[in-house]
Amino acid sequence: MPLPAVVIVGRPNVGKSSLLNCLAARRISIVDPTAGVTRDRVATPVQFGDRYLELVDTGGIGIEDHDNLTAEVERQIQIAIEQADVILFVVDIRAGVVPLDEEVNRRLRAVNKPIILVANKCDVPELEIQANEFYRLGRGKPLCFSAEQKRNREELFDAIVEKLPAPNDERPPDRVEMKLAIVGRRNTGKSTFINALAQSERMIVSEVAGTTRDSVDVRFERDEKVFIAIDTAGVRRKRSIAGDIEFYSLARAERSIRRADIVLLFFDPRLRVSKVDKQLAEYVQEQHKPTIFVINKWDLARERLTTDQYVEYMRAVFPMLDYVPMAFVTAKSGKNVWRLLNLAQSVHKQSSERLTTGELNRLIQGAYAAQPPPLRQNRQGKIYYATQVATHPPTIVLFTNGPELFDNVYQRYLTKFLRDNSPFREAPIKLQLRAKKRSELPSPESYDEPPRPKKPEIDLSNLEFKSKVTEEELERAAKRKDRGGLWDI
């Protein structure tokens, strides 16, 4: 059962995104003085007491988007209003009632849903008297609130819960099976792919570069499992970033990569791999995130090249990521979209595998015997012991006679050998080298040693023993017994 939706509406720059971040108690929407920053619906689940709800941020009503996306933004606002259970009508207490507030109010008159009038930016009690001006909107007493100061946060939650429909088999959100970060440069079809997964008009799709600004979490279900697809802003070269909005979009995209389970790195096959693509791939590699190269819009490129040719080209561009699988999709028509999701689940499962210590040490010994590390400073690098300490990503710790004796080339050789001979065929492996003395390590015989069986108890009651005790010792024992000694024969 979906969570009840609480939708935040209002004109631009009244603090809707700040209000969402305040109620969610974490930074989700981009907050910037520039009007019209939010375009898509930004949603997040929130718990208050024993109730669960979904907060939805929307774009500003009544603004003319400078990229001619006004109709698309208004469409997203209308969808949010139609799906809402409670609406938060946000106004600016410092600015008072302005014509756009009255326009929003007129638009909400046709909505037959509970509406709470929230007078935001009321940072101090002295400003509350200015809220009386909003009575003329006919929405009752405004609730004075400050997103910046978190003032009256509990009161607003109480007002929301009071307006929510009665709970009907309301449960906490289902456990998320996997988080997918959809990243790439501009106009590679990321938002179209999100809509194909969600099977709804969830994100604004436009040929205008930089349409998506926030990192938007979109929940969807497949085979009775819950997934989250994180749509991110298209990345461009850092020296080309203009203004705070693009800076925050880039920061949110990088944060989305860090918190994702699988990264889907999108490419347009009609264009050559750019420096931005290489920088994104490098950042994903630094974070050791399982990755899939997604070649979108393949229907527009397959007439002039084959998949084998493009795979060869990508392997030449990214030689360090030759283990990363590739998927050719057409998000607009939905072709291969669900096959890509199955592939992502497979890679995610590989990243969760764990090798036993014995298996791992046998693999490392085999790799070392096949190709030992070269001499460095007239010293031979030695690997004493290996163990897997974590999953997601698989993290292998090697105890050696000195990490400085193993250069990056040899470490890459070890990871490739492990990947070719273990379940981690398409997953990144995080290798950590530590210095350790041989005497401090467990013996190889102890690797995965099964517990020793207990020795069977032997019944000695029927056995006869010949005593070798002399008569003098028996006499001394008798005397000790008389004195209350501890020994009894």
C-alpha cells in the first residue's frame, strides 16, 4: 500500500525545498535563492511517531522557466496535487500576500483535499503578527513556521497527521532491494530511463541540456521487490560550471554515486567518449562501486556500427575497467530496460559474495606462484596471509612483509587474477595491503580448520589396574586421612 502523500506547493522562493529538508531532517532538495531551481517532483519517505508519509516537493507555481520548460514543470505540479492526501500551501510571512500567492490560492480552490497554510520564514515570534494578512486567502489560521530555524516543526507535523486519512494497513516502507544511481553527461537519456523503470511520467524529459537539477529518488517495484532509481543531473566539465545550481547538481550526483549499490553510467553512442565520461568513470572506480556501462539510444546508432565494434572501442578507452559489463538499451521504447535491471541484480549479488579464508589464500598463493612481484630495493615482496573483511565491495586484506614492495601494476594483477577465478567476475575488488611479521600471523593449517571432534568418553569402570603403591605409602596415606587430609586412596 502506498504511503500517504503530503505535497508542498507555493510560488517560487517561499522556501518549499527548505521546508522539505527541515521535515525530512536531511538535505534532499537543492536550496538556492535563484527562482525556479526545483523542476521535478522530489519525494522522500518520512516517519513521525507511528505514522509514515511521503513528502513531495514541487516547482514554483507561476514562474516562466528560462529554458521554456514551464509547461513540463506545471505538469509535474498538477500530477503531485492529484496524488496528494494533504497539501502544504507555503507562503512567505516577510513578503506578505503577493499576486502569485493569490494565483496559487485560486488554483487550489478546485482541489477537494485538506490544505494547511504554512507561513514560512517566521524566524522569531515578533513576526507572527504579520501572519494575520494571510487570513484573506480564506485558508484559516496560518501556521507560523521557520525551515531555517526548525521552529514549530513538531506543530506542523501534528497538523499534518491530523489531516491525514485514517491509517489503513499502513506499514513502514518495504526494504529496498537495491539503489541504482543513474549518472552520465547531459542528454544521454537518464530521465527517460527513469520513466521507463517507474512506468510513469516521473521525470521531466526534454532536449534542453541540464533539465534535471536535483538528485531525485524514484521508488518502483519489480517482481515484488522494491528498488530506488536515483536520477542525477547531467555532469559537465568543472571549468564549465556556471553558478551555484550546477555546482550543487554536481555535488549531489557524486553523493548519489557514493550511496548507490550499483552505478549505471550512461553513454550516447553517437558521440565520442568525452573527458567528462572519463572523469565520471574514474570517480566511480575510486569509490569501488559496481558499475554497468549503459549505451542508450542504440536505435539511433546501430545502422552505422555493431555492438562488437562499440564494445571494442569502449575497452580501448577504459582499459582499467575491462571487467565492467555493457548494456545496449533504448529507454524511449523500453527495449532491454528490464534485462538491464536483471543484470544490475546479478552484479549486485556478485558484490555480496564472500570467499572463505582457505579459498582466498589458495587463490593468492596460486597468483603469487604464477607471477611473484618484482624486486624493489633489493627486497622480494611476500604475502603471508589473506582474508576478506567486507562485502559491497569485496574487500581483501593482504598481510605482507611491506606494502611498499607491491606496486600498482602488481596489485592490478592480483585483483584481475582474483576476479577471473572467483565469483567477483564483474564486481570491483578493494585490495588493502598491511605490513605484518610472520610470527604474528596464524599458521596456514588453521585456515578454515573445521572444529575437532570431541574424543569419545571411555568407560573405565570395568578395567583392572595393578597397583604399584608400596605398603609404606599406604600407611602414610592412612595417617593423612586421619588428620583430615585432602588425599584419599
